[in-house]
Amino acid sequence: MTSIINQEEKVLFDKTTKGIEGAVYYAGIRHKVIANNIANMDTPGYKALDISFRDQLEYLLETEENGISASRVVRDLSSTGTVSPPPPTVMFAPDINSLWPRMDRNTVNIDQELTKLSQNAILHNTCLQLLKSKFGILKSVIRESGR
């Protein structure tokens, strides 16, 4: 019985769905990191942070591919039992200000951060639209199979 449920789950929530789900999750976290950079743009010595979206998504898909549910790994390690993808690796953003250093050693470039924020919002919204379409197709199939 459990193998039938697992097979149905793999059909409904395939690699594409897992990838889009991971993209939405990491885009949300990246939005918070970028917003934090913007909030600290006047903090002396603050170093801008970012996450490598591509690395995080590749890790999520690799763990799923190898039969290890990334969400299960995190749930097993979590004392709360919540299910979520692994936390992202936060890193210092490349210092584009090195050619024109600020006197306070802050590395936040507001133009760059606003550009990243816009790109991230577009990615997030696009992924949500893809999920909406995918679930719309599933809804249509379920509706048609009931006739």
C-alpha cells in the first residue's frame, strides 16, 4: 500500500514540481537577505550578503535524485518536526565597490541590491505561476477522470 502511495506521490510531485517548489523557497529567503542588505546600507563595516540560488537548487535536486528527501533530512534534524528544504548557504556578496571603496567599509551598493531584488521578485512570481499552471493541469485531470 505504501509503495502505491509513494508512486502516486512521485507522479504528482515530480522533479519539476520539487524544483519549482525549491525555487520559490530559496527566492523567498534571498528576498530577505537582499532586504537585510538594503536595511544595513548605512551601517559602517557591514558586508553585503547573498545566497547562491543555483547551488542551493542543485543541492535540493541532487538529494531528491539520490532518493534522500531533503525535507526529510531537515525534519529529522529539527526538534520541531517541521518540513522544509535545507537552509541556504549565506555568503558575502562579491565586493563590486572594491574599485570605489566607501570610507565606512560598507559593501552595499543600493543600485545593485535593487536590481537583485527586482530580478528575484520576477523569478519568484514566475515560479508561482508555473506551480499554479501545473496544479491547474492536475485539477483538470482529476475533474475529467471523475466523469
